[in-house]
Amino acid sequence: MASPPGAPGDTFWEELRDVIRSVAFLNRTRHWLITRASVWLAGFCALYLVGGLLLGWNAAYEVLLGLTAPGGCRHPWYGYPLSLTGWLLVPGLTGAAAGYLVTRQIERRRSITLVTLLERMRAQSGGPGPPAGDDP
């Protein structure tokens, strides 16, 4: 958005804020994935990349998964945060995303009242038919 003549331009942070706000038209799940989960994922990737450079890729992978003790790697001071990330952050983010998606699905289905649900079920089944009787 262009500033009026004589007004200072937007700073980088103001432009970044406007870009983030521009994705508000997305549904809540996509908005969360773009604005929140991407930041955590970028931080995790940066931590893993630095770990790969400091410890070696194989050692960083094994420390992250808990196959190797963080104290037994080349730089234990970095192995411990990487190990904690593998034990806490990865399952936490995965569980948060799955929980959020399941909650959204449940909320969508709960928005239908019981009367409306029963009417839909009757319409789909063809309604109540004649009672079953003994036909001679």
C-alpha cells in the first residue's frame, strides 16, 4: 500500500505484519499452519541444520531421535537442546496439529442440531416405512 506524499514508508516489520494479516481470509487451520507452525518448523530446521554442521549429520539425527545420548556426542552443550527438541517439541507440535484438526472436525459436526440431524437421517433413509407385518 502506497504511503501518502511526505509520509514515512512502512518499516520491514510493518510490511511483514501486513503480509501475515493478509492471510486472515484462510480458514483457521491453514492460517495456523502458515503463521504459527511455520515459525516453529523453521526454528526446528535451523536447530537441526546447526546440529548437523556441529555434530555431523548422522550424530545429529541419532541425538534427535534419542538413539545416542547427547552427552556422548562431539559437542554435548548442543546435543542436549537438540535431544530435548526431539523429545518434546516434535511430538508436541505433531500432537497439537493433530488435536487442532480433530477438534475442527468435531466442531463442524457439532454445529448441527439433533433435530436437523434426525431429519437428514430420515430423508436419506427414505423415511419410516410401513410396519413389518405377516403377509399371508
